[in-house]
Amino acid sequence: MKNKFIQLTMIATMLTACNAPTNKEVADDFKYADEQFADLQMLRYKVQGFEDLTLKQKELVYYLSEAALEGRDILFDQNGKYNLTIRKMLETVYTDFKGDKTDDNFKGMETYLKRVWFSNGIHHHYGSEKFVPAFTPDFFRAALKTVDATKLPLAEGQTVDQLCDEIFPIIFDPAIMPKRVNQADGEDLLLTSACNYYAGVTQKEAEDFYAKMKDPNDPQPVMFGMNSRLVKENGKIQEKTWKVGGLYTEAIERIVYWLDKAKAVAENDQQKAVIEKLIQFYNDGDLKTFDAYAIEWVKDLDSRIDFVNCFTESYGDPLGMKASWESIVNFKDMEATKRTETISANAQWFEDNSPVDKRFKKETVKGVSAKVITAAMLGGDLYPATAIGINLPNSNWIRSAHGSKSVTIGNLTDAYSKAARGNGFSQEFVISPAEIKLMETYGDITDNLHTDLHECLGHGSGKLLPGVDPDTLKAYGSTIEEARADLFGLYYLADDKLVELGLTPDAEAYKAQYYSYMMNGLMTQLVRIDLGNNIEEAHMRNRALIARWALEKGAADKVVEFVKKDGKTYVQVNDYKKLRDLFGQLLAEIQRIKSEGDFNAARELVENYAVEIDPTLHAEILDRYKKLNLAPYKGFINPVYTAVKDAEGNITDVTIDYTEGYAEQMLRYSNEYANLPYRN
Ligand code: ZN
């Protein structure tokens, strides 16, 4: 599972942005923000601490990074059967076109190609709708005829015109393959989705196929279907497994080649066992082997370097079974991990001192020790759009029997925040320079700390009364649960204990998070919602619930209020101490609702505070946000690692470079890691 904070934290992070750089930022001339196009902005992340790794560790990062890049074409093909062909056509025109490259059609094609690279296909990475090309079929056909035809992805005996006839409807006809993943209830989700996980199979056929495999009494069920395409050929339904010797063998063999090298420089026996099991799985495609690999991976806690490299997340399959390929190579951020360890070590103190009724507290509580990692390479479904937190493995029985690893990717969060500095967001929405200064000074620290408290303590705190069914709150359950975790963090951010533990620098710091939280919950998170719609997503509902409840309950004392300046609405916090008391009161109430399973109270809170939006305020916020011309989605350009070798071919150093451009990187990847046939 990817951290569900992803999208919202981006917004929260933007809130901590500021125009005026502090001295620290002046010294840091790293270029976090790169080019912007369509609704996307490219960023760069800094691999802080890479230089301090040992040579052997650097070598390991290098091999795993190569393995991370070799799977890129798998994802393109998983996302749609024509993606590799279309990418090659676009790239060839992009690099070899002899005509006018300043022409609107060419520019339109360039933007389209950049979006295809970003999405690993022709559908939006987030919304999954097909891109609308801003160039004409006539232009593209003529352009394709000016380039060297041997560079084009022609099928056996196919002419350029025939290629255009085959592919153009896929690009230009909005009725064909309109969505990558269709979730509309009542339609055949497989026949109406463009993803390439099924071929010629109806939803019913696929569901029946897998229902037959499942044994409801198996205590250790494998994740059926996760590593194959389901096809109907000659009337027979069968799986084409992604493995060495199977589908995608060309890419998987390259991945295994690099994993073999990585195995030789593994940090310890446990890590070696992880890599061995993964290689075995890529070879046999057996889902039992995959589970064995996942178990070894969960047990590998002592290594500095860690990685994901496999078929992992199933968001891209409308039936939620087939897993997209992805990879991340990372190493533990020792300094930041101390922070989460300190929090976890004091878990019992936090539980004992919370404002919650004693009956609902845990007698013994164990904090979850989530580690903070530094990303060193992103690949597949984590590139260029990525998560800021990951919790794996996905298999439920492995999670209960062996646990899971939860990570926060510190350098990516940091890059989001640094890149947002000076984008005008704070200037537009924060009420005064004093609050901006507050967020500039303490924003990053308290943002990270709030996330840590939420994850390491919030979700794990409290208990249900005996006999209360955990699903009693039904559709309101996840909003209440997120509110509980958020409030736990908000309440404690202002506690002297945090200063005492060295987690916050002083007793003022929490105000930065309090201000940004209220501003976000009352106003700015609305920029993600179209006018006329309600708040739907659980994290967004939770934030609205907390902020609006505190606004209303503190109204008599003017704890927080809306203020108008020059016709614009702002949030003003007048009394931070009282705001903390309100958070404490709501935490106690939310915990009561959860512990007692009080469905009616949950419904009332959510429906009253967290769903509807004032249309006038919403329109104003959207209008102000639009004028800032910010890209709502971000992705990352990877660094480039180079192995320095001696005369015998031994690696003597691995260097890192951050200067590669977006298009340059994508073209290089398409050149160096294009290991699959165009039509699979
Ligand atoms: Zn949560």
C-alpha cells in the first residue's frame, strides 16, 4: 500500500512554503523545481548521505538502481497494449523531425510526449482518462513520413501509412480506450478499461476463473493473478505469467542480471536471502515463492540499504488483482529515524497522558517503529510520480503473521517542500507575514512530526470496549479513524514533552502546524475539488471535520475566525492554547465514538462538519488558486549514477550527478532500457 497521505501531504507541504529564503536555503543552491507542462511539474530530489555510504553499499545501490530501471517498459505495456508503439513513434518524430520545431503542432506533440513519459502511457496517471492530443493526425502522419522508417515500430511488412491507420484511432479517437481503469458500477470493467491485464476476457469470466482458484479456508492464501495477464485464446482462458521464459522475459532477464550482481555485494545474509528469493520468484513465477520472498523482506531490518523491485500495487487493475511493476532503491536516514524511534520509545507515556477517558486507553501500547528513508532511485510505477510513504507487503496473512515495513521517504517530502518555496501559495492564502514567518521557521519540522505522531502513535492508540465490532462505524469508519490519528498528533505537538524529548526546538513551534492545519482544513484543501462537488475522500473529510468543529466550538471565544481583507477570505488563529484544548476535547469524543462504536454520533459529526462545502468560499478559493498557475501533480527526475572502474573492471567508486534534464532522461531510458518488443 502506498501511503494514503500522498496527495494531501503535497497540499499540506505547499502550505509550509514561503517566498523569503532563510539563510539555510541560500546556502542550499540545489535546484529542486524543474520544468512545468500541462498539469505537471518536474522536481529533483537530493540523495543526501550517498557520499557517506561505503564503497560496497554504493555498489549495491548502483546494481539495484539498474534493476529498477530495467522494468520501465513492463509498466508501459501493463498500462496499455499500444503504449510502447506510440512512445516510439512520438520519440522518433521528436528527435528526428526535420521540419519547423516551433510549429504549434510540434509543440503540442512535444507536450503530449512529455505526458506519455510521465504517465507511462497515454492515460492520465491519476485520473486515468486518455490525453487529448493538441496536434493533428495530418501533421503527425506527415511528420512520421519524414523520418527514417527503420526507426519506427513497424510490424512485419507494415508501411508507415498502415502503422498510422492502426495506431491513430488509439491516439485521436476519444471513444476508443477512454479510460485506463474504469470503475463505473454496472459496466463490464474489463472490456471498458484500457489497461493490458486482460485480453478478450469478460469481467464475469475473469471473476469466475479466480473464484475457482480460491480456497476460503486457506490460512495462507497467495495473491492469485498478481503476476500474469489473463487471456482467452482459442476459447480457452489462461494466465500468461510474467517471468523468465514467460511474458516480459526480455525485461525480467535484465532485472535478474542486476539482482545477481547485487546479491554478491549484499550487506548481510538476510539481505542476501531476500535477493535470492526474489530472483527465484522472477524465475519460477510461483506465488508461494513470492510470499516466501515477502517474508524474508519483512525480516530484513538491519540492512542500511533496502529496495522494492517487483509486481506490487494493484490500483491499475479494475478488479484489484494484477500488480503493476515498480521499484524504489533507498537507504535508512539514521538521523530522522532517531526521531521516530524516540516517539515509539515513549508510546506509553503519550497513551497515559492523553485527554481520552481512561476506559478507552490501552494498558500497554507499542509504538510502530516506522523508519525514515532516503530514496536513491525510482522506477516503474513509482516513477516519475511517486509516493512519500510505503507500507508493504500487501498480503494480509503475512502482515498479521510476520508484520510489515512502513517507511516515510524523507528526501522526497523535503523536495516537495523546498520546491514549493516561492511559488506564491503562502503569499496568497496565509493571513500575514507573521504566520508566514512561523511556517518558514517551523513548518518542515512540525509537518514531519505530525505525520510521525499520526503514524507511529495515533493509529495504534486507544482500544475498543469489549464486544464492539470494529466495523460498526461503516462508511464513517475511515474518516473517524483518520481524525483520531490526526488529533492525537495535533494535541501532542503542543506538549512540553516534545520540547523535552528534543523533537521540537521550542514551545512556539507547534503554532506553525496549527495554523497550516486550520487553513488547509477550512479553505485550501478545497483546491482539489471541483466546484459543486462534496468532500468525499476520508483524509480530506477528516481535516474538514477537525477544522470546522474547532472553528464552531471556539466561536464564542473567537479562538479561530474567518477574516476578510480586500475582499479575500483568510483564516486567523487568535488563541493557540485554546485551540489545543479544543483538539483535546474532540480527540476525547472521537475516541469515545470509536471505542463504543457509536455509529449515530460518527454519522452526525461527519455529515455536519465534513461533507458539504460553502459554494461561495469554494469558488473564491478555486479562483485564487487558479491565478497562481501551479501544477497540481508532481514527479521526479532521477539522479544519474556512474560506476568508476579500474583497469580490471572493478568498481572503485560510484558517482552521483543531478544535471540530467527531463526529456534527456526519458530519451536515454527509452534507449538504454527498451528491452521489450513493441507488441507483447
Ligand atoms: Zn492515517
